[in-house]
Amino acid sequence: MKKGYTAALALVFISIFIFAACEKKSRYGVLITDEIGMTHVLATDSDGATIQDGNGNLVEVVTDSDSKKPIPLPNAQSGTEGEKDGEKQKRAKEYQTQSITFPAFIENSDSVEVAAYVMPKPKGWEMTGSASIILKDTGTETIIDTYEGGYATVQEGREAIEEQRVKLEKDIPFSYEEDYKICGTSGIKCHYDLGDTQRYLYLVMVNDTVYRFGVTIKTEHDGKVDYEGILNGIKFR
């Protein structure tokens, strides 16, 4: 996927798939409902995480018209009346599957995931985004926003951020720190001092893609909210 198309495609994806929180589960995977009321069963691995194919698409279990019973592979063995649940789960791998486009995001009870990574969603944080991950701490109104930019390098991203600042307001205090440890790797941390509000931008490159994670927090709460802990808990696929 070309990086420049990511933001536009995210808007397309959200118009196609509007997913509720992934709380409902079956023995075959996670149940989700799209905008027209159709239910999909997403295949999961042994840890309960959704599975992707080689192109980053989600894998769903093919079910009957009622989206309840999975369709077995032609060579799959029939179950027995006395079969245990563990045996049923093991045999679930023998059902037919197909790929579907990954939506803008999938919200779980304790995490939010996109095609490239899974971000923790601790207690007290809620999703407020519609086309990308935006988390808000309900107690302090701290915001974490995400963006997959079209930058070729993190240095290019930092230069673009600084150029935007100069165009808006030259005397806004701005600083940055290179080789900053965040998101399980090294990147660049940028900081705007807006007086009663602080704005941080973290740029990292993972799998040849530059990601930008932003934090907006009131100065009085800065240092008291572990937003970097959330960013460091991100698991890239």
C-alpha cells in the first residue's frame, strides 16, 4: 500500500466497516457487525488476537446465511455428539476462511487495533476517533492521536512538523530529541510548549513506515499521566 493513500483509504474503510467493540466471541473467533447489520466471525490465534493474511487483510470464518454455523472444508471430519469444547476449537481450523479488508480500527475492551499494530486502551481511556485511533483519558482529557504519515524518514517528519510550526506561530517554544526510546524502538520526540497545554509528537519508523503518535495534555497534568506507557505498550505486527 502506498503511504500517501493511507489517510484516504482509512476514510473509505470506515464507510465500509463500522465495528462495535469486539466483546462478543464464539468458539470460532470474534463476532463483529458491519454497518448493514451483517455479522462476521473473525478468525483468531491461540492468544485470541485476530488473524491477518499476507496482505494485511483480516481473515474471517465462512459461515452459513445466519452467520452462526461455519462451513467446513471439503475434507474436514464431522463432529461427534459427545465432542468436547477443546476438540471443537481445535477442529475450527478446518473451516473455510476468506479475507476481508481491515477497517480503520477494531476496538476491544482493553485495546484498539489497526492493520499495522495493537495499542493498549487502559481503564479510564476511551475511543473518540472515527477514522483513526484517538484515545482520551476521561479524567484529565489527555488525548493520544495517531497518524501514519507519508514521510520517508523520521527526520523528514520532524522537519515537516517544524515547518508547520513556523508558518503558524514563530515564537511557540519548540524542541526535539533524537534517538528517543518509544514504541519499542528509537525515534524522535518533538515538544511544543503552549503555556497551559503541552503537545508532544513521537515519530518512529517500523517496517519501513513512519508513524506519528501525538499527545495533547494540560500542563497541570503533565508528568502525572502515563501516556508514554501506552505508546510503549504498542505491539507492531
